[in-house]
Amino acid sequence: MSEIRTGLGWDVHRLTAGRPLILGGVAIPAARGLDGHSDADILSHAITDALLGAAALGDIGLHFPDTDPRWKDADSRRFLAHARDLVAQAGYRVVNVDATVILERPKLKDFREAIRQALADTLGLAREQVSVKFKTAERVGPVGEERAAEAQAIVTLQRG
């Protein structure tokens, strides 16, 4: 018998000068990047949480607390790979990933395929199993005011 599970992930970080903008493991040229304990890759963080949630394995903070100096400036692909491995150990395979980045600037459409490929490579998936969309917040709230960026993700897992 096949079991299907779905997980939802979300992350937000402040935008700040002097930090790189990393999304899905890809460095995006930008005047400001995301502030955080690790590389603050909101897209990888949201997908990591979605994977962990779908398999009922906690959340990113449980596995990689921001109080632990080991994760200072860490590449968030490590978090994603860890979640991928835990999901596999629990007997699941990733069917697909669908994610959205909400950011006013810079425009990200030219980076879509590179981000999809980087995520697919990290997760051991075909690029066709990874969807990444980009939205603005229409100048509303912290994201719209260019003070922050956020990402949302949903994943489907299958066992059996």
C-alpha cells in the first residue's frame, strides 16, 4: 500500500547590506542579502521544513538551532541534504517540490532554471520535480517595503 504525505514550509529573513542573497543554493547579484545565522537561504529553509514536516520529523530549528555556532554562515544546502536523508531513512521518496519566493527586488526570473537545477541536484531529483515561482508583495508589508523576503514550499512524499 502506498502512503502519500504533504508538508508545508515557510521562512522569512530581513534584507541587509553586506550579506549575499542566496536562494536555493544560488548566489543572486543584489545590493542586499538576507540576514541570518546561516547563509539565510529562505528557499532552502522553507523546503527543508516542508520535507521534515511531511515526514513528521520536526523542523529546521530542531535539527539546526541558530544558537549552535556550528551553523554560523552554514550553506543551507547542508540542511536540505540532511532533511532529504532523514526522509529517505523514514522510508519516503520525494515526489515533487513546489516553492514560491516573495521578494520585491531583484527580479528573479532569469535565475529560475539555475535555482531549480541546484535544488534538484541537492535533493537527488529530476529538475521536472522541482517548481520555483517568484512573486512580489505588491509593495505591502515588510516584504513589499523591501525590508524582508520570504519563501513558502510544499512537498509531496510517497512511501511504498
